Amino acid sequence: MPRKVQLLSCKSPGVTEAGCDEAGRGPIAGPVFAAAVILPPDFFHPLLDDSKKMTAAHREELRAVIEREAVSWAVEMVSVEEIDSINILNASIVGMQRAVRKLSVKPEYLLIDGNRFKPFDGYPYETVVKGDGTYASIAAASVLAKTYRDDYMKNLAREYPRYGWERNMGYPTAEHIQAVKEYGYTPHHRRSFHPKELELTLF
């Protein structure tokens, strides 16, 4: 049963808040995607929740609603090369910062999913653990980041069909790990992280 996620404000009513989230911190292949979303203050959809708790069909339905009804939204991709250069945590933060800068409406306050972020451009912000299950704007950002990344990995899977990316989205599933053992790494695999099952596999 879909549950209501309240759009809460950590400041006074009327403050323009942008919810921020990312998708793709855990995979061993593919970029990380980040999104920022400003929703109307009265926005509500019964299916909206943490994107990980939603079905793929519901995420696609919500993506269309968010893109149509949001005050402003933006999605940014951070490449594998940049992830390996600055690490996945920093890449996630950079992605969210870039998404905020891409918004057509300047927010007054940022709601960040998780417990880590870095100040930039003078924006006041708050980190919220499990924020994608608490604030509608963060949940909306999680839906956009997840759906855009999934689409990207499905397209990439057509070029590299042996790794099952259309199913595992680059996460280190047993199928994915076995494929790396058999066929090696691709240019889309992250060099800065791999599971212990692949520690003896050379890039």
C-alpha cells in the first residue's frame, strides 16, 4: 500500500527548498547520478516514496509527474573517471552540487539525503538520514536520479551484454562478479572499488 510522504520544511513556510539525492554509490560499474528537485508546496502523490521502495513501473510514473509538476528539477552525471579521481562520496556530493547549480529556480535551502555534504555557493543546507523516505522533495530527487541512471545502464548493457547491467545496474551481484572473472573489466568499471571476490583480478 503506497504511503504518504510529507513534504516537511525545516525553515519557515514559504522557503524555497530543493531536495537532493544520488543513485549509484554502491555499484562497481557505471557513473553516479544526482538530482535536485524543487516541488510546489502543495505537491502530493500517493506513490511517492524512497525510490528503492518503489517498483520500476511506479518510478517511471512518478518521473513523468515530477518532471511535469516540479517548480524546477535537474539531473547530473558524474563519470567513472571522476569517481576514481575524487572517490565515490565526493563524486556524490559534487553531483548534487552540480544539479543544484543547474536548477532554473534558485533555492533558499537544501535538503540533502544522507549525513555528508560540503558547503558551496553559500547555500544553507541540512543533511537528513533516510531523507528520501521523509521529505517529498528528496524522494522526488531519488526517483529522478534512479530512473536516469537505470536508463543509462540499460543502454550501456547493449554495448556490453555479458555483464547483465540491464538487471544489476552495475551492482556487484554474483552474476556481475562472475562475468568480470570470465571476461575482465570494461572501461566503465570503477578502479577505486571492487569487492573482495575480485581482489586478485587485475585491471
